[in-house]
Amino acid sequence: MLSGTEYLALPRLPETFLVEPIIPVGGAALLYGQEKVGKSFLAIQLAVSIATGEPFLGFPVKQRGPVVYVQLDTPRSLWLKRLDALKQAGVDVDAVHYVDRETLNLWPFNAANPEHSERLARDLVPVKPVAVIIDTLRESHQGEENSNTEMPRAVASLVSITQPAAIILVHHARKGDPEKPDDIRRGSRGANYLTGRMDSILRLTEENLHYIGRSVEEGTIRLARTPNLLWDAVDSTLAQHIEDVTLIPGLSQRERARLLAERTGRSVDSARSLLQRRGA
């Protein structure tokens, strides 16, 4: 037992956050959304930001370092196609370390299985990651995800494997929550324990990233997909430009896209993508 003064004198890391204020050093975060909404693309962007030190959707990276992306959900051929497309778009995918079911040679992977957990933990040692992304949570264990008994065990197993790195879990949203459809804490699939355990929660929709955490009040960032499928934050100025060009009568979509591109400094393809997502 330590006194308050003794406890405050204990060694501590110089930084509190990897990505301020949504990913704490050594913490746990949940990124969830509906199927096919683009969670993995956003997770890759997050991984690259932490690895390179570049801001993530405007959030500053306070501590950069190695990141391991554990891909358990997508067939390798499709996953490599996605990574190749991102690399061609200029994303520094080489900055991240990747593991999948084939490289682990564990089918199906189960974090609660000592053989599986020890194998992955051993592979992480030489990399010394500051963050590990698990994509997806459902494919990382064989327990019942609606159980408030089995889900804590699954999460505890994953944390024991990845610590002292921060762990970021990619997960699916509920099909629908009629009771509180807009509550970020209740929108993920599975046991209520999961969101209560997390230091921060990120919910991705087609046009927004909603976030909340122990160190940040609930907030929302407007997003848009670029033609190369990257996520881009839409600031209030850009939103106003989009609204302005959509209100001009008599213009074709191509003409609106050209006008938006001129006003914002974006490519015509990027401007067209923004307009299409808003039905303009």
C-alpha cells in the first residue's frame, strides 16, 4: 500500500494519449459500425496515423510507434486488394505490421485458447507495438458475444495478449436499437459489458464518426469518402460550399462538381463523390 504522495511519485509515461483524446496509451477502444460501412478502411487510416505520427481526422497523434493490425475477418486475397488500392492512393500501408489467419495458421483463431494466445503474444514481442488493432472482435474468440460472462473473458484474453499496447477492437453495430438508436454506448452488438469496459468508443456511419470517452465528451465529425475510399473529415466551410453549389439551379452534377472543386481546391472526382453521397 502506498500513500498518495508515494503513489504520485511512481514512474509514468510522458504521454497520456496515442491519439488525443480518443486513444489512451495502453487503453482500450471500440470502433464499430454497420457491415460494409468502411470500418476496416478507417481502422487502417488510424493505424497508419499512429505509426507515422500524422493526425487522424484532425485528432493529433501524441505518441507514434509500431502498430500491428490483426486481420481475422476478410480473406487474404480481398484484404491485399484493399491494401494495394490504399497504397496506390498514397497511404503509407508499409508503416503498419500485419497478421492474418494464414500467417498465424490458427483456424479459427480463439484468444481464449492458450496455444493461440501465446502464439500471437510471442509474435508481438519483437515488434513492441504501441497499438494492436483486432479486426474483428467477433472472429477473435469463440464465446457467446451476448453473454456478460463470456465477453469479459474474451476481452481479458485479448488484453493479456496485447498489453502493454493499446488495443483497438473493430466490431459490428446492432441491426437496430429502437429504444435508443442514437446512443453511442448502446449501438454495438453484443453484451453491454463491452462498451462499459472501453476507454473510448467510436461509431462509424456513412457520413459521421461519433465518439465518446473517459477523457472526452460525446462529439461528432462529419465524414466523406474520397474516390480512393479513404475517409476525410468535412469541416464546416466545406459543408457550406457543398450546400451552396447544390442550391444553384440548372446545373448538371458534373457542373456542380467542377464548381465545388474550384471553391475547395479538390479534384473534380473528389468533389463529385462528396455531392453523390449527399444526393446532389
